[in-house]
Amino acid sequence: MKMKAYVLPSKRQLNLVCSPDCKQWIEEQFNLVWNETDEEYTQEQLMEMMTDAEVILTSWGSPIITEEMLARAPKLRYIGHAAGTIKKRIPKQAFAQGISIYSAAPRIAWSVGEYCLAALMTLLRKFPQYEANFRKGGWKLNHVRGNELFGKKVGIVSASSTGRAFIQLLKPFQVDILVYDPYLSEQRAEELGVRRASLEEVVDCPIISIHAPSIPATDNLVHAELIRRIKDGAILINSSRGEVLDEQVLFSELQTGRFYAALDVFIKGPSKESPLRELDNVLLTPHVAGDTVDGRLALMGEIVADILRKEQGAPTRFEVHEYQWDILA
């Protein structure tokens, strides 16, 4: 018998995270109840669904699941979140009830990894400077020349899902990758093909990419002293969270022009008057690293496929385990 599944996202939101083919396929897998409205469900509506739900599928905008809801969900076996972080959306109590939890964060991580590679290549080859000069009627800039990625040393802060995605994308360039992550074992580092290193060693690399989750332990992790330590001509990429580094010092250092940065996240976005917007050594994007058409449409399908893997006793790819809880963003 098919499991009773509730799909919480509104029609508008579902169209962003689930393709038409995916919808048809999911329909075949479960005894399904869609949200047929243009509005997200309320907490009260979700509470009513819990009495017979075996599977709950959520996304951005879906109501937060509470412990009280779980207490009224004797049949609930799976919660799948077709979006990123689940820590503030699903209670840890779910594990105690034997409920399996799934997050599409690792799929979003691949999109973030591609962003990091694109941003890195853009800055290495000096595209912003060339384009700005070309648009003004110029041609080549004799004092500007790009660099290659091949064979470079790259420092990664955190072997998180986005960090691992970026590492995989860097492999064809035969780079030397150093990773700072206190949870990364020597065996896992060998499997990833990287070397464990101190935070200072990572910051000393000519290319630095930050992938740490925003948790109390990582608040201001890349502090003022480390930022001032960044070498002239280096490239810094931050696609994680603004709170992970000292933004005030970073912005001040960038204004000197001595190194480059690609910034997709901020504690608070630069104001319209911010000098950061005028710097040609900074690539600024509005928190879009994980936001692609292809990536978003794949999210619901990935989650459902993983739930079915679990049902078949196969290894899962997107399941969140209780031991990971404290280091989740």
C-alpha cells in the first residue's frame, strides 16, 4: 500500500522546486495530497494533517513543524524538506520518534560550488576590469593580465556540503587543496583528496573559499587578524554567511585594493552609498550562489528519490542524522 503523503508547498512554490515530470512521478509513488491553493498552509492546517500523515514534504514558506505536531503524528515516518537548512523548521524530537529527515541542502551545495568556481575564474582572469574598460570604448589594459587556476594552492574553510562540492569541481585543475575543519578526519581528508590544515595555513593560500555554517562556533571565525594576514593579490570567496568573518575589517581591507573578493552573503547588504559597490577588486552578488533554475527544480525529486531509497534499504544521499545536528547551519 502506498504511503499517505502531504505536499505542503503552495502551487507557486511547488512550481519552483518540482518540474511537471517530477510531479507526475511523485503522484505515482504515494497516496498524495497536494496543496491545491496559491497560499501556504497555516500551522493549524498542518496540525490536522498530522493524524494520518506518513510522509510530509516541505519547502521554503511551508509552516514550521513543532513538537506538539509530532506528538499528534503516530504514523509519520518521513519528513522531506525540498530546500536548505532544516534546523529551525523541524524539532530534534523527530529523531526520538524514529522519523527520518531529509534536506535538499547537498543538492543546493552543488549550485553553490558552481558559483564559487565561476566567481573564482572571473576574478582570476580579471573579467570585471576588462569588461568595464571595453564598455568605455577601450581595448586591452596593458597593466592588467589574468591568471590561471591550474596548479594553484586553494584554502577551504570547512568541508561542509558546499565545501565538498567546490572541492570536486576544482579537481580537474590539479590544485593543491588545504582544508580547515575540526570535524574532518584524516581518513575523510584522504578520500576527498585534500590536506588538513590550520586556519592560518588556509588563509595564507592565494585562493581562499569560506564554506562554514553559521553556528555559534563559527561566529567571527575569520577574525580581523586573519583577514589582515591575507596576502596581496589573493582571492577570497564567501558564499556561506556574513557572520563567519569580521565584515567591517574585510571591507576596510578591500578598500586598500590589495586583494580580491567575491561576496555573495552579508550580515547586512552594502548600502547604496557603500564604497564597496565602487571597488573593481570586488565581485558582489545578492545571495544567489545556490539559486539556479535547474537546481531548484531538482529539489523535490531528489528528496523523494532518497525517501524511496530508504524504503528499499539502499544508502541515502540527503538524509540528516541526529549526530550531525549540532554542526548544522
